[in-house]
Amino acid sequence: MYITRVKALAVEALQAVFDDQYPVTEFRGLRCSLEYPVEQIRLPQVWVRYSDTGPLKQAGVKHTEDVDPVTGGRTHPYTRFKFEGSWEFVIVALSSVERDRVYDELIATIAFSGFDTVRSRFRVYLEANDLIDLTLRTDEIESTGESAEPGTPWGTDEVLYERTLAVDLIGDFAADPETGVIVPLSKIQITPTVDLTLDNEARGEGFDVWH
């Protein structure tokens, strides 16, 4: 449901940045993929991974939402879920210098995405998507290690150099409970009401209750 879209968003956002207008010529068209590179001609490459770092949670007690009837959508209730996780960007290259240079470019793209005109397309792409509401923590980027191992998937003794950086994120989405298809966020309308069937203790402790 949401996992495939969250992973795809990372790749698509990077591809939106590393196009033929990227300021560093040699990294224009940098390959970004959800699959580990198995061909030499595809290096250097950024291998994207995602993992949840917390439980998937419903947005609130009895939280439900409806598709906007003005658009002709369905009007039965949907519910929203929140998640938190981490994107891992694994740089794979055939030299340590090339690996480190790609690493630096990724840092610049993520950390300065709110300032640089070209690199800002990373953040713009994420914010413009209408399926997953994402908030990326760009003020703290973790380096989770590097390696240099001989042997390649294409059967040579060349050394593959890797380095990984991780960025935390939080997000939410709404989906059709019958089909599992994620509902576009722009079509959701929220109607807050109080469930009077809850006991006084629950209401007194500030629980958010939605219909």
C-alpha cells in the first residue's frame, strides 16, 4: 500500500534533481533505483531503501474522512494512518573518490533543498505529490557507514565502494479500505464531530475524536 509509494517517491524526487540541468555536469542523469546495481555500466548509482522506525498508527480515535462529493468521488468514510521511517541512500561506485563525491552531492541536495534553485526540486517534488503527505527531516542527516569490498555482481574482481546516508521522515495517507488504493489527499474533506458515546473520562483527557 504505502511502502511502495514512499520508496518510489525518493527515487522520483532524486531523478527530478539529477537531470540535464544539474549544476555538476558529470552527475547529470545520475542513476537512482530501488534495485541494487548489477551492471557495471550503471555505476555510480544511488540505491534507495526505506524502513519503518515506528508502528503504523491510525490518525486518531475513530478518525474517518470522506472523499469530496463535489468531485464526484465516493462518500463513504476512509481512515487516515500515520507512519514514521527512514530513507537510506546507498551510493555504489567503482572508486572511493567517486563514491564520496556522489555522497557530497546527495548531502547538498537534501540539506540545501530549500535554498538552491535546482536542488529545491527535490523538496518541491515531494510536496507536490498527492498521495503521501511527507515531512522530511533535512536538518539531521546520518551517515550509517561505508565499505570497500572486492568482487562485483558481473563477475570481476573490481572493488565496489559503498557509503550510506539516512534521513528520517514522517508521513500519513488515506486509502480505500475495500481496494487498498491510496486516495488522493486533495479529494479528502474532514468533518470533526464529538462522539457522545464516549465516557466523560475519555472526553475529559483531550482525546481527538472524529467521525
